[in-house]
Amino acid sequence: MIFRRWCLLTGAICLLLAGLGCDSLMTSAPTAGDDFASPVDGLDTDLSLVFLQGDENFAKAFTVAEGLGPIFNNVSCEGCHPGDGRGSPATGFFRFSKDGDLLIDNGGPQHQDRVIAGARLIPETVPEDADRSFRIPPVVFGTGLIEAIDEATILALADPDDADGDGISGRPNWVTAAPWVPYSHVGGGAGPQLGRFSRKAQVSSLLQQVTEAYNQDMGITSDFLPEENFHAQRSTTVVVGDVAPDPEISAATVLQTTMYVRLLAPPRRGKLTDAVQRGDGMFNSIGCANCHVPSLQTGAHEIPQLSQQSAPLYSDLLLHDMGPGLADDRPDGDATGTEWRTTPLWGTRLVPDFLGGHEFYLHDGSATSLHEAILAHGGEAQSARDAYAGMGAAAQDDLVAFLKSL
Ligand code: HEC
Ligand code: HEC
């Protein structure tokens, strides 16, 4: 957003330079480092313009006339991912199913709690006996770096049978890609694909994540998913959709928005105080870093800023059994009801700035401080959690100071 504001201010110059094919001004776009909405440094003019357009798409609030609904959760991407950061429990939603059945005919697998006026639909309800999983929106920056990490780099961290005996057995989520994702796209193709995105790594490609966000979260059809998402819990037999013809947005728009999130840079690190350095040491010594791997190297990529980069995400992107306390008891792809993708910790220091001073952590936002989030760890993380619980208040403060420097 900072980039957008800056560029709008100098909009005429931007366009003029774009027209002349001159990169110099765009490449010096400010990367404040204290926000989640800046692009990776040094984009060329073409990508800068796509980024700018994608930024507008991300902020766009859809109206009924433009195709919102008929059932939906929110009117814009930004409404759920404020400032490109995480959301709160107010903007989360339930996924539900029953023993692996996605309950398509009963409103599943996502609970859209809003309906446009005049659609003659009642808001969806989650069936009483469904397995339900409440999820708050995660950050969206850095997803291009995540996409650019070679599959082999992630798989090398997996230890499904805990062969090294450290009590930690991360494993990949092998999922089926949506058929319309091009085979050439990371995570697209026939056969099992490595899941990277969302809380259980149940989505293999950024394009699928974004297309389904349009379709499911906002009721916006596209060339990729041209059919409106209705549900079977109707109030009458006559269902009226929104008035916009389908598809409501083009493939080009979805690709722009996908490129926008792909190009969002992680914020810079906070100050490295003595407390932060002590906390960093403990983070490693008590085993947090076994799952929250400090950085992963990206592979070769056509966008130089994403190619062969060290991505400081503090995650292995693998699934871990986190014990009964965090379980949702709802399998997703290969992931069981107790498994979650290690949440990347980059940008943790800025969390309250984007949520009106509040903090919400974990998949469901149930922890309102880092201390609570750590104490909620169980399963494979039990020994790291217990080491934290037993280390005394001063050492705990140092560990939290370290997290607040990320
Ligand atoms: C109603 C709220 C809502 C809206 C609107 C929404 N999202 Fe999300 N988004 C979520 C939630 C919740 C998740 C996690 C889903 C899960 O784990 O199953 C998510 C996940 C993501 C991820 C994956 C991030 C990661 O760490 O793996 C990306 C990228 C993303 N959203 C982008 C978008 C884009 C782009 C749009 C608009 C086209 C959008 N979202 C609209 C709630 C929303
Ligand atoms: C066995 C792997 C594992 C270990 C060890 C581990 N974590 Fe986690 N961590 C996870 C997973 C998986 C999640 C997501 C859990 C969820 O959302 O329910 C998570 C979530 C978090 C979160 C919440 C992030 C957010 O934005 O919601 C924080 C903070 C965190 N871990 C810090 C730590 C610290 C500090 C330690 C060491 C004491 C640690 N973790 C040890 C796997 C691990």
C-alpha cells in the first residue's frame, strides 16, 4: 500500500516513465521495511505496473453489481488480510466436512456466512455433526519466496519416521492440484503435488490459492473458476444469483493479483539488542528452530529477486502433529486432524500494528500473546514448549523479544 500511495502521488511521472520504458524511478520505489505491502526491491517497469494493478485488485471492495456473492465471507482481499498481514477471529471462517466428505451439497467445505440481498438464500449454517476447523487469515507477503523454494529443499527437512530421534517428524502434505492450474505452474499438474500454502499446507499453488479466494471468499467467478458458488441450504427453490455475468473477472486479473502477492517482500528485521541475541540462542538450543527453520534457500527463478535468495521465514513448511490442544480433528489432504503447517514467523514484530494494537496467533487466533501461543504447543513441540515453560521469566522475556525482532 505504501508503494501504491507513493506511486499515486507521482502517478503521472510513473506512467510517463513506463511509456518511455525507463526503469529508474520505479526501481527506487521505497521499501520501508516496516510494512508488509512493499514489493521486492528493484522491479523492472513491467513488473512494477503489474504489482501496482495487483495492489488495486487486492484492495478492491466488490459490489453486488460487480458480482459479489451470492454467498460470501468478505468484500475484498484486504478486508481479511489488512495491510497484507494476518486477520483476526472476526475475519476468519470455518472449513467443514465429515470424515473426509466435503459436504458439497450441504454448504461445504467452507462456511460462507453472508448472502447478498435478494438472492433468496439463507446464510449457510455448519451442520451440527460436521468436523469443523476455524482459521484466521495468515499473512500474504513472502508467498513468492515460499513458492520459489525447490521441492527438494523442503523434502530434505522431512523426517516422517523420526529417524534422527529428536521427537520431531515433519512431513509434507501431498495434495491434488485443481485441474485448471497449468502444469507449468509450481504446484500444478497431475499426480500428488507438494502443498505449501494455507494452515495445513493443503494448497499446492499460489494461483489456486488466489483463484479460490475470489470464488469462495468473495463469490467472484473468473476464467479459471467460472461457476458461481451456490449452496444447497436454500430458502426457496428459486435462487437468484448476483446480476453480473460470469466470469466476473478475467484470468488476467487473477494473474495480476497472484503476481502482486508473489512480489510482496517480507519486512526487515528489527533491532538486534542483547536480549534479542540471547533469545535467538535459546530459540535454537531448546528446539524451536527444528520446525521454525530460520531460512530456506530459493531455487532458480525467472524473477531475479526471487531467484537463489535466502528466505528468512522461520518455517520448514512441513506438517507437524501439535497435540490434542491445537487439534481441529478435521483432515485436509494428507494432513490429519492434529497436524498443522509450521507457521512462518517473519513479520511477527509488526503484528499489533496491523490489528489495532491487538495480537492473534495460531490457526484460530486463540492466543492473544506470544507467551500464550508458545504454551499452547504440544505433540512434537512438547519438549520445546516445556523447556520454555521451565526457563524462568527473564529468559522467557528474551525469547519473546527475539520473536518480536522478526
Ligand atoms: C474471508 C476472509 C478472506 C478473504 C476475503 C481472502 N482471504 Fe486469503 N486467506 C484467508 C484464510 C482464512 C486463509 C487460510 C485458509 C486455510 O488455512 O484454509 C487465507 C490464506 C491465504 C493465502 C495463503 C497464505 C499462506 O501463508 O499460505 C494467500 C496467499 C491468500 N489468502 C491470498 C488472498 C487473496 C489474494 C485474496 C483476494 C483475492 C484473499 N486471500 C481473500 C482469508 C481470506
Ligand atoms: C514440532 C514443530 C514445532 C516446534 C518445535 C515449535 N513450533 Fe511453533 N509452531 C509450529 C506449528 C505447526 C505452529 C502452528 C500451530 C497452529 O496454528 O495451531 C506453530 C506456531 C507458532 C507460533 C504462532 C505463530 C503465528 O503467527 O500464529 C509461534 C509464535 C511459535 N510457533 C513459536 C515457537 C517457539 C518460540 C518455539 C520454541 C519454544 C516453537 N514455536 C516450537 C511448530 C513448531
